[in-house]
Amino acid sequence: AILRAFIIKHLERIKSVPQLIEYLNSIPPLLEMCGFDLGRLPDESQFYRFLKNTKNSTLKHLHQKLNQRLIDGGFIQLDQFILDSKPVMAATKENNFKNPNRNSRDKTKIPKRNPRATLSYYSCQVVNGKKENLIFFWGYRTHTLVTKEGICLIELTLPNNITDQEAAFRLIKALKRLYGVKKNSLFLADKAYDVKELYDFIVHELKSKAYIPINPRNTKDDKTFGPRGCPLCDARLEMKSA
């Protein structure tokens, strides 16, 4: 019942356990669907105890069993897969953007409350192939491999300094081990996964196809030319030839 309640917390984007309890109490039918007795919702300490005492391996095993039932029932197909990741901020004052003394540069000063959190960038702008206006944070990244139906098959939450390309190999190997990979399967990802080793692994070892945009990295944008054949400047005006 508590696990179902946490699934609702995630789906409804409820921020805290007290807010979750209040939400469930306000909708008695939902409370009963979770498996709780009406008027006998556990104290919030039991929710926290569940999180602390439940092994991650137990949840992953349950996740796999549920996915296998969907596969056996024909609800999802194992022929197209999507790779992606998202940042997960650690609960630390170093991630408070209003804190003038937040440490967003020195990766050796580990936050005391989250010793396994690492420092990396949260977002950035790419200008002429270079990363600018980087925003750094302490935390982790959740890496996922989902089907074309939107069902997550494999999930890994890793330190923030593990690249998407590194995580991709682990995701695909776990997919192959748990569910198998058919020939001519299609793997889609954004340009963060554009590395030759990943292409080779998908094409040569899995006998499948990869559709990943090219990452320009340090290459400059192509010049745009005006009607007289001269390049346009940043103001979109055609330059004059000497």
C-alpha cells in the first residue's frame, strides 16, 4: 500500500510525505485503492521507514516482473528504444541559488549531507559549439531506457559526473541481459550520446541501428552567404569583398 502511495506521489508531483498524506486523506476512494483502511492511514514515520528499509534491488526486481507481464501481454514491443537522462539535485545548501556562498566550483568539497553527490553542470547554452553560461549543481543523474510506448525498462541513478555515453553501455547491457535485444532494433538518443564506440556497439555487436544527432562539439557554425556570394555577419548583413 505504501509503495502504491509513493507511485501516486511521483505521478502527481507531490513534494513531501506530509503533503502526500493530506492528498490521500482528501480522496477516500484513492486511499482504499492503495490498500489502506479508511481512517487508518499510517503515520509519516512509517513512510520514511519504508524508504529506508526497502532495498533498491527489491524494487528493481518488482519493476522487471511488471515489465515482463506487459511484454507477455503484448502491450509493449521490444523493437525501438529511447535513451535519455535527467539531473537529480541533492538536498544540500550548495544547490540553493540564493546562497551567496554556495560551492559550485570546487568538486573536492563534498556536501556533508550527501557525500555521494558529485558536481557537474545542470544546464548550459551552446554557442559556436562551445558550452557557455553553465549552471553547476551537486547531485546525481537518472539514466533511463524506455520503449516507444513510453514504458521504462531500465533505470540507473548514478553520480552526476558519469557521462551519458558511459551510462548508455550499462543501460543497453542490462536490457540485453534482462529482456534480450532483437536484430534490427532501433536505438534513439540525443547528441549527448554521439560517440563512435556506442555506434559500433549497437551496430556490430547488437546488429541493430542507432539514430543519434551529430554533436558538433568544437566545430563552428557554417557560414551563411548573401545573394552576392559573400558571408553574412552576426547582424545578418552581407559583407563586402575586398
